[in-house]
Amino acid sequence: MIGRALRAKAAGAGHRPIAVRLQRPASTVRGWLRAFARNAEAVRAVFTALLVELDPLTAALAARPSVSADAVEAIGVCAAAARRRLGVVGAVPPWQLAAAVTNGRLLLHASPPSRSTS
């Protein structure tokens, strides 16, 4: 549900129309979008780095109208790269991947943790 809201916002929709479409309170959707916006730069950086690990020959991602839209794009492209690289093991929805990579902290007030490469 949150992923759908973030994709809609990245496409230019406002929180009220998104709330109507998802049948959620406008205040809830607005909260999701604001929380993601606070973390968007860190999310974009983490998923861009993971994308390069999964597909070192990947082209640069096209710039979007906002950092939040950039982050949503990075999550989606990274999920596609995981499916290509890992097959069935990597075949998880983008938002499940986002939750796993950020340890469930995608919308927390603090920035999501950066991935460690151990």
C-alpha cells in the first residue's frame, strides 16, 4: 500500500488524490510521503550502490523531478536487477526488497542504515 502511494507521488500525484485512490486517510498518506521524503536521499544512495553491485554495467539512472522520485526509481530498478541476477531468489516485489534492505526503516524519522558490505 505504501509503495503504491510512493509510486503515485513520484508520478506527480498529491497526497489527497492518492488517499482517495488507496481508500486511506489523507493524513496517513501525507505522513508516509513526508517520512519517505525525509529519507529519500539516503534511500536513493543505498539503492543506487546496491544496483551497481547487482549490475556493474548498469547505465546511470535518469534524473527525476524530485529526490523522492529518484529514490522510488532506484528501488524499482534495483529490484529488477536483483531478479535478473538472482533469478527466483531475487524475485521479490520492490517494496519487499526496500523493507529488507532498510531493515524495515524506510519511513522512520532517522535515515535508513547504509548497507554494509561484509
